[in-house]
Amino acid sequence: MEAKKPKVLVVVGPTASGKTALGVALAKKLDGEIISADSMQIYKYMNIGTAKVTLDEMQGIPHYLVDCVSPDEEFSVAKYKAAALEAIEAILSKGKLPIIIGGTGLYINSLTLPWDFQKKDSDEIIRWRLTAEAEVLGKEALYERLKTIDPATAQIVHPNNLNRIIRALEIYELTGKPKSHFDEETKKQEVPYDYVMLGLDWDRETLYDRINRRVDLMIAEGLIDETKMLVERGYDWNLTALKAIGYKELKPYLEGTSTLAEAVTILKRDSRHYAKRQMTWFRKDDRIQWLKMNETRTVETQVEESLDLIMPHRTNK
């Protein structure tokens, strides 16, 4: 008889959708601990702009992969997956429920789908050379090369998507095998956990209003000073961390090329656009069970509705 996989709860949704509050409430109800799946909350010193969970908001629930990486440290999806799997095992070893909370779709998929990062190393020199070749010969030449060595991948990559073309060629040069070979191997693998996925679903107008209000609160709480502090510490604007929504929009204001009002307007717009992209990503995943959200439902009500979705036959309501 096949062993039962340990359950892992996953709560996803766009920015400002209330994931933190619901996740903590579910952790208290289900004896769980939380693993963040937010690509910006991993960074130290970046608290306000990332809406990082505070000690008060944690309510004593342990949180993993929050506030653990320097803003100038390279952090990849592969590193995230390795660290998150380690955290899942640590939580399970205590007899508790791992709860993944976040809105970074790549992080979520890296855990919940059988993605394999081990055989697909990268090499910057190869990438630079292929990029230079594309500039001289044109991306069409690289696409034709891909069609020759890896027709299966070429079929699903758009001829204009130079990044994916280069990545597929890079994998071939590094391993001697086409990317499609590794993709097929990955499909044969199983994920080691039974992931139960919930999504927070707001009507667009209400969500956008929540985002606008959150930005105003961030400014009031000191986002400008936080951004200044990062720059004064020597963190460069070109770092991935400082390209995050919440910081890059303030650069023109801090450099004197825009007003604060203009910067805030752009920050709100970029945040709304990001939320829309998040929802587009998550809507494609038919594993997610959606929880209808509105401003009148209490967190307690949300918890009960979440439990109805993840444990439909429960009797101890």
C-alpha cells in the first residue's frame, strides 16, 4: 500500500489580499507554522515596502524564509525551493502543519510542481556569448539553431522570446542534452507532499482600493526613509531587491526628478498592475480552490470557509 503523503497547505493571492492575516489564523487553528513564498520579504531591512509580516502580526506563529537574505545577495528560485523544502521537513518533524503563504507564483510552482533545478545549471559566459551572437546574427539565427538541436522546445517557445531561446541553448551546451529531455524527466517525478491550495479572490475594484490604501499607509509609516536608508547603506538601484515595486518608484523622487505625489501615483499604478499579473498567473492553476473575499467577512469567517474548502467532510464545525 502506497504511503500517504504529508499534507501541506498553500494560501495564494495578489498583493494586499489578506494572505498574512488568514495564514496566521489558519496556523493557530490547525497547529501550523508558516513558510513565506514572497520573493521580496526574504530581504533584510526591507520591511515597509514589502509589507513584511511584523512580530505582532505573527502572533507567536513561527515564520520561515522571512528577513533572511541581504539585499545584495543573489537568491534564485532554486535556492528558494531548497530552503522551503528544508523548512517543510522541519515543521513536519514537530508534528505540525506546514502552511505556505505568498504571492510569488514562481516560488509556489517550484514547490508544488515537480520542477528539477539540479540538471539545469547556468553559465554566464555561455549566456553572454549567445546574447552577443543574437545581436550580430539576429535572434532568428539562434531560433533556427534551437529548432535543429531541440525541436520539441522550439515548438513551444515563441521565436521572439530571446531569453527562453538562449536558456534552452545554454542548457544544451552545458549538458549535451536538450531542454525537452529534462522537461520530460521532470514530468515523471512526483512531488513529495499533498499540496492543498487556497486562493483569495477579491473583486477588482475592492482589491485596487485596498492596494491604494496600503500604499498610503506605507508612505505614512516611513517608506521614504526606509528607501533612503537602503541607498545610504550602499545598496545599488540595479540590485534585484531595489527593483522591487515599492522602492524603484521612489527613485525619481529621491533624485529630485519627480514630486512625491507623482511617485506615489506610479507606485499605486504599478502595484495594481502587479496584482493583475498575479491573478492572471494563479487563475491558470486549476488546483487552487478560491475563497471569495470581501470587506465584511471577518478573519474568523474566512477561516471557517477555508476549512470547508480544504476539509469538506468535517463535522466539528
